[in-house]
Amino acid sequence: MGRILKKTVTTEISPGGERVREFAFTTKDFERVRKLIYEHAGIYLRDTKQELVYSRLSRRLRSIGLQSFAEYLKLLENNDEQEWEAFTNALTTNLTAFFREAHHFPILAEHMRQHKRVEPISLWCAAASSGEEPYSLAMTAMETFNSLTPPVHIIATDLDTNVLEVAKAGIYSAERLDKLAPERAQRFFLRGIGKQAGLFRVRPELRNLITYQQLNLLDDKWPLYSQFDAIFCRNVMIYFDKDTQLSILKKFVPLLHTNGLLFAGHSESFYHAEEYIRPCGKTVYQLAPNIKSQRSLGIL
């Protein structure tokens, strides 16, 4: 279908002086958005998110030249694949930082030191965002083994394809490195010069440890075919209801090695899944004893 690439943006003022929205956005429209993003990505939008949804999606309406949310939602409901991707990206929050929730990384380092199997250590970052978390895992691995080529491989996934492209590029502004220890910044980043001044690129050795791919945690099957020594799924579950959380956590179980660790976000608690995982530290979980017993008997 033909689309207008540009649209003049106007803001009207009501007789009472209030700003009038550029596009009508009713409670019914918001409920349709909530239903679509929940069914597609498992994200539960609270009633208080109506203004945020309007702000983010109105940019999409302008971008593709539509005149109303009704038109836009009909486009989604007609399964426009390209717009589904843009819709999901628009409503996905990507707050991240290097070594965020720093207490997890010494735990990971010790866990890697105790690795006894012949095969390389395998890590999964299930919410890679713009790359800061998987690169933090890679830096931890290099520091743990004092090598730029540690026996570690990292799978980094995200629902948002836009941030995955940023992550793959591995280029960051100086502000994004502000909280990194100077020795880490010097060891693991290359400083831009000329037109790239003020930017920093991760060393190629870091990128070589990581494979990026798009993945929706709500999909029935994930394109992952090995068990992991650790899974980082931090500050993602807060967007899901308890039933969705449990469904995802159950799918983590066969993907964790018997002594593998699951790292969660600081505001996440998985006590409703104690049949499958149990806490073993501050927002760190391991397989429940009954799961380990079944593993030892060859049942799982």
C-alpha cells in the first residue's frame, strides 16, 4: 500500500488553552494496543501507560502517513509484518548500562572459575538491548581468564531489532562509559579520532565472543540448541504477568546446565516458580533440588 513519507505536524489549542492531541486516541484504542502487545510480546501495559503509548506510537503514524490510530491498529491486525516489528520496537523499553547491578559479575566470575567440563562456557544474555550487558559478560570472561580469547561463548538476544543493530556495531558515546573503571575503558575500547572523536568502539575480541540474534521470549520454540552455564534475564520479567513469567521460567529449565545459574533483575522475584528454580543469592537462582534429582536419574 502507498504511504506518505512526511506529514506536517500541527498542534491545536482548545478554547480553554489545553493542548489537543494531533491524533484521536481513545480508551478503546489503548485497550486494543494493550491486547496486541500482550499477545505478541507478553508485555503487560498498566492503565497509567496510556500517555506513553500515545507518545511513542504517534511517531509511527507520522512516519507512515496515517491519519488515525484506528487506521494504524487495523494495519497491525491485518498482519503487516514490517509494522509489527516497528510497533514492538516502539513499545519496548531499553534501559541498560555497562555492569548494571554490579554484584552479579563477581558471582559469574567465580562460577566460570569452577567450570570443570571440557566444552567452552556458554552464556545467554536474554535481553541484550543495545549491547552493554553482553559486552559486560564478555569483559568479565576476559578478566576472569586474563585473556582476550577466553573459553567462553555468549548468545545475546532481544526482541527489538533496532537495538540489536546498535549492539552489533558496539559503538558508544563517552557518556555511556562514564561509570566504567578507567582501566576497563582503556583495555576494552578503542577511542575514535577525527569525525569519530567522542565515540568508543568495543575491541573486536569482545565482539568475537558474542553471537547476536532476534528472539521473542513468548515464542513457543526458541532457536537455542545447547545448555547454558548461566542465563542473564534481568529486568525483563517485570513487564510480564505471573503466568507469563512462569511459562518462560519453565522453558529456561532444560536450557540450564544442572549447576547453571539464572540471574534476574533487582526488582524481580520468582518465588512462584520454586518448583523449578530456587534462589541461591541476591537475585540469582539455580535449578530446584527436584529438577536436579530428575537430571541425575536421566529423566530430564
